Amino acid sequence: MTNRLYESMFLLDNQMVREDWGKAKAMVLDLLHKHGAQLKSARRWDERRLAYPIEGRQRATFLLTYFEMGNEHLVALRRDLELNERILRYLMLKVEKLPEGELELAQAENAADFVVPAPPADDAPEPEKPAPERRQEDEVTVPDLDLMNVEEN
């Protein structure tokens, strides 16, 4: 089976990323290597506010990777990605070639002076909304059908 080139974007849980970006990135790369992927490039793409909450998270850090892999390993890789709670979402696409300048961007992240940017100001956690108070007129009484059958007999 021939290897194909894939581009993959991973949305990572910011809580893990804030603890240690290198550890978060290594977690994804270890999964790729476990399934026989030959990594070409991996870098932090961006941290962004999500269009809608995913598993209660409002923001995620995006990891962009390019790797070669035989398609016979894709099902097992996808299963592991789905089971990993730290990977909020992912997308894998088959591509023809590595984009121009991608290797340089990935190498810049591996430089000793690379610093993960500080989180933006809008990253404050969403305040919890109190549960609406229940009113007595909102309650519905449901008759016990078993008792009704006993009374009829």
C-alpha cells in the first residue's frame, strides 16, 4: 500500500495547551507515530474563539500537521482521535503536496526562542447562568397508571 500525504487540523483543549504546549503537541504527534505516520510538518496555527461551545470550551488551539501514511491505518487513527478527550475536533484531508513555506513555519516553532503567545483578553471563562426558578404552575402532575388499573379492578 502506498503512503499518501495528509493535511490535518486538530482543535486542542486550551486547558492542556496552557499547561504545556510541547506536551499537548507531543500527544497528537505520538498518536500519529503510533499509527505509522511519517511527519512532515507540525505547528501551532492559532488560538481562536470557537463559533459554538465544544464540550463546554469557548476557545481552542489549532495544530496544523502534514504527514504521510498508508490509508489502511486511518480507521484505527480516527478511532484513537475520537476517544481522546483533549482533542476537541479534527479534520484530515488528502493533499497532493506540502504548501510553499510550510516547512519554514514549522521549523520556526522549533527554534529555541519560540514563545507561545499569551492568551487574548477575551479568554475569560463564561459566567455560569443560574438555573431558572421553578414556579408551581410550571409543575405537571402525572397520574400513576398502575394505581388507576388497581382501582378499576
